[in-house]
Amino acid sequence: MSYFLPHDRLESWLDDLERTHRVFAPTAEGRGVVFRRRKPTAESPAAPVCLERRPTESARHVLFPRSEVLLAFRSAHDESGTRVEVFEQEAPAPQVIVGLRACDAKGFAVMDRVYMHGRYADPLYTARRKATVMAVLACVPGNGPDNACFCHWFASGHEEHDAADIVLTPASGGFLIAPVSDKGAEFMESHAGYLEQGNEELENAAAAQRLAAREFLEKHCPAPALSKTETAIMRQFGNSMLWETIGEPCLACGVCTHLCPSCYCFTITDETRGNAGARIRSWDTCLNAGYTLEASGHNPRAAKAQRLKNRIAHKFAYYPALHMGKSSCVGCGKCIRSCPVGVDIRAAVFRVLAADEE
């Protein structure tokens, strides 16, 4: 069953969601659009939701915080000796992310394979993931693909929404809303008070809009054979001149990895003060010079070209080899739009393919 949400009811609907869930949505801040939690109060309304512009960042930090306390500890001394108390995180509250794009949601599918379905499940990520409803905003002409997008390289059919629970498609006067998972259907039934019933005309129009967006992508940037990409990267792995050429303009600033929906590397530090402390997990990036620095002082990826090679190889070769051919790049284009020197990961892939054919 589909629903229709008029534009003038959007904020009221989001307020209604907050009765039962924490709501995260894209908000305009300066020149960027970032995901923030809506926190309306009697004194201060929530910041307006920005669904007209493509988000600058992903919503990855909602489930995988930039920095988080894994556990806190405190020691105490008495006649019986030393006791150490450990405090773990509480169970997460239900939450919903509204307005992320399909490519961003697909980034969570990439992380799910690592943190939920791998050999060891990460309890914090898993708990947040299960407590989260994902309401994706479909890309349509005028509010969708641009010259940096290439999500069609990695998705087809239902796979476009393989991590979504609800899909909102911009329509005349509002949004067509359709659940695409059991969790999404249950959620919509509980939060339909501000919605109208959808109809076949709206559904056909929404499908045509989504198709038009995909046709733009396929015409603008034809997809390479990704199975050949994986093989080509591994065959050209030792071609240092190729990787130095690709990596020469890179500043190793890491903005691509911090905006990426599917990068999941981290570092862990223990921080103490007096008899208390915490174990903290923080984002890390393979482009940092110290990422692979060993205690001996040796660094197997001392050059930035080696680090950029690792990033590209992980996206298109290492991860697919471990996860049945699924790439860990989702084609969102955030790294392309925000790179200060214009490094384009698509151009790097095509350059590797060309070198492998010579």
C-alpha cells in the first residue's frame, strides 16, 4: 500500500514520528546539507528539513558515530582490595533516518555484511541497525543524479533499495511513500495520521520519474564490467608508475573517506583520568599516513599513492572478493564532489582498466 504526503504536512508528519522515534533528517548548514537529529521544543522549533538538495555527507554517523565510548570503567580501593566497575552502553532508542538517498542506504548494506553478518557481530552497530527505520528519498530529475553520480554501476531492480524500509518519491504537491520492507510497512501503519492514500496514477508517475533518473545516469556514465575491474586491479597492483600517476594530485586529506557512506575503518584508544576512564572508538582512514604505521616505525604504505591504491583496491577488489562480488563503493559521488583537487574515483577505475588492456 502506498501513501501520499502533501508538502505542507511534512513537518507535522516528522513531529508525529518523534512521538515514538528519534528523527534524523538532512538540514542545510552553510553551503552544506548534513544529517542532524530534529529536536523541536516549545521554545524552539526544529530546523527545516532540506530535501531539495543532495546531502553533502552520508548518514553513516547515525549508526556508526564518529567517536563513541565502547565502555567506561572506574576502579575503587577498600579493605578487600581493588574493584573495577565497567559501564556499557545502554540499548539504543528507536530511530528513523528520513531523506537519505538510495546510495547512502546501500552504504549501510555494505557495513551490515561486516558488522552484522561477518564472523563476529558488532553489538553496538547491530543494536542501532535493528532499532533504525530508513526512509529513502528517491532520486528524480531535478532532485537527483548529477554529473558525479554513478550508483547505477552497482544496483539493478530491487537492489536499489536493498537497505531501505520506506521510499519517498517526490511527486506533484508532495511525496509518494511506499514501504519496501516488513519493518517499513509496520512503521507506516503506525504513522499514517498525516498521510493520504496513494493511487495507481501517482505510483506510475513516481516509477517514470525514477526511471528517467536512471536513464540519465546510464547515458552520462556507462558502467564498466566490474568483474573485470576486480581482476584488473589485482593484475596492476604492482604497477607503481600507474598508481603514482593516479595518486599524484591526491592531498591525502581524507575528506573522501569521511563523507563516504561505506567506509568503516576505526581506531580504538583508552583514555583515563584518575581512577576512571573509557575505551573510545573513533573513525580512521586508510589515507592517514599513520594508519598502517607499525610500532617498529616501519610503514608498509608510507607513500600516499600506496594509500590511495589501497582505498580503490578495497572498494573494487578486496571487499568483492570477500562478499560474493559486492563492491563496497556505492556510487554516491560524494568523494568526487568534495575532493579539493578533483580526484575522480571513476577515472581511476577506467585508467586501471585501460592499463590492464595494454
